[in-house]
Amino acid sequence: MQIPFSPPDVSDLEIKEVVDTLKSGWITTGPKTKLFEKRISEYCGTKTAVCMNSATACLEMTLRVLGIGKGDEVITSAYTYTASASVIDHVGAKIVLCDVEKGSFHMDYNRLPGLITERTKAIIPVDIGGVMCDYDKIYSALESKKSLFSAGANKYMSAFDRPVIIADAAHSLGAEYKGRKSGTVADFTCFSFHAVKNLTTAEGGAVTWLDREGIENGELYNEYMLSSLHGQSKDALAKNVPGSWEYDIVTTGHKCNMTDILASFGLAQLSRYEGFLARRKEIVRAYDKAFAPLNVTRLEHFGENMLGNCHLYLLHLCEAEEERRNEIILKMAEAGIGCNVHYKPLPMHTAYKNLGFDINDFPNSYDQYKSEISLPLHTLLTDEQVEYVCENLIKLI
């Protein structure tokens, strides 16, 4: 039996939507992208959404729109993928890493106040595995140090009296925190539609934000459009109006827009998304039941104040060292089962070592990493395959 870790769930509906786009003659940013943005905002419960070619682009363009750059600091988790932190470096700001709480995959909220300085402009919390952070604790930490905050001259940043919360929600579309969907909790929320995500457009991402006094949504939307398309005052759709060829380059922007091909893929996926989530929850509950007697802990997707979207099944093998964890992954692979690790902490990677980070300063992150194994979790898994994964892992443990 061969069980891949996370293949995309592509049906005839996605194929039909993409073919329709190809036949329409409009394949770059156009009507399907605008419709997908509308559908994403409706799903999340926000007034507006912007789609780009990745969650990484969404994070970086949000930092740039807020005017964050050289001399500023941005806090994120040490236990995450590089995209959460690399975007901070891209804009010239200083990366400040926060260790996770002992025994947790989420950042240690009690450490946050001590990391905030007069240079802190934002925090990028990570909704790892599809389970949202405790945002009340994050807001509380930022409020406790708001006297240090300086907005600077940026007109969007000036609407805030504390560091801005930019959620790395690459994993958490459809997850909930205290009854609120991801996208409606943080100041800004950035989603990923990469090939392995719950909802995929092959590559892609979206950013949503909360209404805030002093920020006009249409103006902010246009700012994102400028930032993601070379600073050009008109996109291809606007230029397609007869006689409307002329445009201006308002700023030396970037190039990270979403195409209609990707958006059409996403429209089909979104129409199936509630079914995706229901199946993922069934699989997580089956895993939880099977592994309950074992000496393991896991990322909890179901709780009183939260509901994960079951994107990843993160299992912590208590008392196991890195070598033993790696051996289990190899044995699972020999049985045809694809497993993974989420994540090797950032201070263990060469790029972050070169920036001066040392894993010894993040002991809780290392302890989580050395014993973590991620099991297959996707909507193409059959009940028989789920049982096979459980039997093999239980035998190995």
C-alpha cells in the first residue's frame, strides 16, 4: 500500500473551471481573480480580500504597505517555516524570534512582552497545523507595551496605537477561534493556497483585514494592487477597456499577482471546501482515538474556544530523541507511508545561523522538533488507509 503525505484533491469540477478560463482567452489577473477574492472575503466574513501568488507575497506586501522596513523589528515564532520570518528580512527589518511554550507548537505568549521594544512594529503569529493562536493573549501582550509604540509617518500604520498583528494563516483557512473564523481575528490575515494546503490553487495566497477607523478599505485594496503589480496604476483588466491603454507607474512595486487560471482552480476548491473539512475532521478523530493509549501528545484541533481545520496532524513522541524519530519515519516510508516533520526550527537552518540565531536560545522549540512526526492527512485517504497508518505507527512505537 502506498500512502503519499499530502496530494492535492482535484476533481472534474476544478478541471472544468480551468478549461473554461483557458477557453475564455483571459488567463492572467481578471474576472475570475476578482470573483475569487469576493468569495474568499465572503467565506471568511470580511469586506475585502486580495489574492496574490503566495502567502509569502501576502505577508511581505502587508509589511511593505504598512511601511515597515529598516530600523524596525517584527516578532515571529522560532517554530515555523522560513516564510514567516524571511519576509521580515526582505523588507529590511530585524527578525525577532519567540520560542514556543514548553510542550506546545505555538509561541510562548508569556515571553512576548519581553520581546517588544520601541522598534517593534508588528508581530507575525503562526497558526500552525490549522490551529489558531490564542489571539486574546497576543492582543493583551501588545496592549501591555503600547506605550513603547511609535507608528511613524505611514498613513496605514498611523491608524494603530500598538504593533500590528499580521497572522501567518497559511494553514488555517476555515479554522475558528472563539467562534470567529480565521481572517476575522488578527488585524491582517495571510492565507496560503499552495499545493499541499487544504484548499489549493497550485500556488497562491490571499490577505484579509479587519475594518479599522482611519483606513478606507478601497484605498488599502488599491495599495495592495499597486504593490503586487509593479506599482502600475491599472491592471490588465482595467487596461482592457477600449481606449484605456494608458497607465502610470506610481511606485517601483513588485510582481506577485494571482492569475485567473489559479483563481478558477480556487473557485472550484472553495465550492467543495466544507466537504474537505468534514473529511479531515473524521480522519483526525480516528487518529486521536487510535493513539490515545500511547505515550504521545498531539496538536489538538478540537477545544472549547477553538476549532482547527485539521490541516496537519502533528504528533509528539514523548521521550523520543531525534534519531529515534527519524528511524520511525524511515520505517513508515518502507511500509509505503509518507510522513513529514513540521518544523525544523529556524535557528537550526544555515540562513538563520548566519543572522546570529542559536538553537540553544530556543530549547522548547528544539524539544518539540526532535520528537515530532507529521502523519498523512488529506481528503483522498480511505478508512482502510487510515487504519493502515495507525497499525504501522502503533507497532513501531
